Amino acid sequence: MNVVVIRGRLNRPPESRTLPSGDCLVSYQVTVPRAGDRAETVPVTWPAGPASGCDLDVDDEVVVIGRVRRRFFRAGGATQSRTEVVADRVVPGRHRARAADAVAAALARAGEEAEAWS
């Protein structure tokens, strides 16, 4: 099971790009605070994210539901890797009820998957 829930703030504007396949990809950098520790920055990609995914701005709070992925690519003649969160859903923090529903649905799916392993 690979389920991630992140709540944090955007530390740079969203970036949208069109892939050779014609699909749209929205990228974010989400800063997640940690109590008594330094904050962590998490790269997030949202494949086929809606155009409204770019309506967010720096310092907007978001809730991201998705999965962790490590991808490998060639750059500068060497193989490199990047670990990122692939979003299934990104909800602005100001929409608290929608964010709570998204988290509850993700936890329910995770619980169903965990029961399948029992």
C-alpha cells in the first residue's frame, strides 16, 4: 500500500507543462512544518491535474492525497533519481470540508487495502 497525505504550504508558484503525449502536468513544492524541527520540502507532481491546479499561489495551504514514487532519468550523461509525491488530488486548505473528505476517503481506501492483507 502506498498512500500519502501531506498538509503544507506552497513555497513557489505552481508550474504547468504539457507533455509530449499531450497530457498536462502540474508541479508543486510543498513545505511541511515539523514540530521542533526544520520544515521539509516535498516535490509534488499532479498528472492530468486540472487547469485550476495553477490557480494557487505561494504560501497557500494545500492538502495533497497521493503516493510516493521514485523515478530514474538520464541527465548530463549520468543516471539520476528523484523521489516525489504523485498527487491524485490537491485541495486548497481554505476548503476544509473538501480536504477532510479527501483525507477520509484516502484513509478508507488504505484501510480496505490493509484488510485485504489480513
